[in-house]
Amino acid sequence: MGYVAAQHSAVLVLEDGSVFPGLSYGATGRSLGEMVFCTGMTGYQETLTDPSYHRQIVMQTAPQIGNTGWNDEDDESDRIWAAGYVVRDPARHPSHWRATRSLGEELHRQQIVGIAGVDTRSLARHLREQGTMRGGIFSAGAVTDTAAMLAAVHGSKPMAGSALAHEVGVERRRFIPAAGTTRFRIAALDTGIKKNIHNLLSERGIETHLLPPTSTFEEVQALAPDGLFLPNGPGDPSTAGPLIEVVTQALLRRIPLFGICLGNQILGQALGLRTYKLRYGHRGLNVPVIDARNGQVAITSQNHGFALDAVPGQTFKTPFGTALVSHYCPNDGTVEGLQCLEVPAFSVQYHPEAAAGPHDARLLFDEFVTLMEKGRES
């Protein structure tokens, strides 16, 4: 039986007791997770399939979602990772030449519990004022009395303290070839890498050996890589102790390193910085970032709920020499990038692969190439 448009009553319950009514969308039942909002007006397929959204219920602030349907080319991984989905006004019929089915059909096919008809403006304002919190979507037979649903939400695991990278990364080593002539070989610790990252690395002549997030430095070193790549991923970065140790060893041996999102937080901790949880995080395709080195501004795609505790433009001492807080967000002063000045390593908090999103920061992949070229010369 195919997907049937939303007909069941549904409710979104937050851990502070707030209740938002609506109608079921996608699969029916119960879904629990951290309630977050994303400001992107498009790119919902990439958002839903981004492993960084693992165990999070995603709400779209844009009122109309699903207009372009769902296709077989834009997935950023092999499944939807979001725990649940909240929208205001889902498209009745998708309209795009690449669409093969509707968003609602795909949510139903992958058994993702969603809710539509929610006052998403009110919900976004609530989360901005109160901060992200645990939530639950309940529809059809899962709708019970408010006390029982709230108890279920309170019984779910908080994001703080959660180690999730091992739940989204590969279990065995994978090889992604370069497009055309191979210029470099890199090791990438898979904490939730996105497909378009592979694309941008590959088109620059980089072959990627994707390693499980539990890999040791010895396993990285056995590949004799030209560089080490740290991608995005879910969970609390303070739980990434083994990954931090791998990065520490790589820095000691001056292996060129590039980190994105969670990778930025892992590099920062290896350099001696601490992380903290943001009030409501940065999630969307329109977040400004300033390069403290030259004042240039980029509009970026972001998805993170934790950040590094440091001062924008600050240089600081590390076990590997001096480092610079190279990028920051002018909206709230959040650290958006690091550059090591005495070892070949840098990172950014945002997504230069930007799938979906602006392409302002794609040149960072070229900077990684330059770093590896210099590594060969030294």
C-alpha cells in the first residue's frame, strides 16, 4: 500500500511541557530526539540524509517544504538520519523534473515519523528563547495523555554526553577513488562524512581511504597518507577522546590535516581548547562567517550544536606551537575556524562542501591540496 497523505492527529511534546498540535506526516507512531530547527529554505533532502542530524528531530523554519519532491541523486548518505521531522505546510504534489516521489512518500518508506501543520514560527521562537531540548512526535495510536508522552520524552537520552560517531561511521575500511589521475592519498576518519565531501575531494585528484571512527593512529599511519581528513558528525564532541588521540599523533608527525564541523572541534580539543553546548545551535544555509585574517565574509552552510571556547582572532599556545582562531560568526562570536601556525593543520566549523547551500567556501579544499603539496616538498 502506498503512502497516504496526513490524516491522523499528531502532537509534538517538548521536555518543558510545551505541546504543539498538528497532523501526521510520513510514518505514524512515536519518535524521540533533540528538538532543533533548520533555517534553510531548500535542501531538505540533504538535511535529512546528513548523519550529523542523527537522533535529532528537525524542524524547518521555511513554511513550505516538499515542493521539489525527492530524487535518487541528492542523498548525502544511504538513509535518513533525522529522528523525526516537523513542517508547517507540506507540498501536496511535488513539482520538479528530477523528482521520483514526494517527500512524504520517502518519510513513510523509511519509517520516519513526522508532523505537519505545526506553528513553526512559534516553535522556532520558543527554541531560541528556551534553547534546544528533548522532544517527541506522537501520532495515531502513539498519542496518549500528555503526562505519559512527556514521561517518554524525559526518558530519552540528552545530546550532551552522547557519543554517536560510531553509530554513523563505516564499520570496515572503504576506498573512494580519485576522479582521473590520483594526486594524493588521504585517510578520513568516518564520523558521518557526506557524499559531496567525497565528490569535492575526488575531483581534486584525491583518493580517500575511509576508516571507522574507532581506528587507531597506527591504522592511519599504515596507509602512508598525504593528509588526514576529519569530517562532520553527530554527538557531543567532548566524548571523542580516541579521535583526539589520533589527531594528536598526526600533529606530532606533521601530517597535513583538514577538519570540518565535528573535525574542527576534535582538532580544537587536541590543541587544548574546550567545547560547550550552544543555546540553539547553527543550522541552515545562510550563516555569515568572517575570516579574522583578512576580514572577508562568506555565507555558509552549518549544522552544529556545540562550539569551541576561544576568542575570535586570538592566537594561543598549544603543544604543537602557536594556533590562531581564524574564523568566527558575527551573529554571536562563535568560533568558526582554527589555523595552526607551526604544524600543517586547519579546520572550519561550517560546511565548505555546502550540500545544500552556498559555494563561498569550496576553496578550502584547494587549501588542503596546497597543504599536502607543501608536505611533500618538506
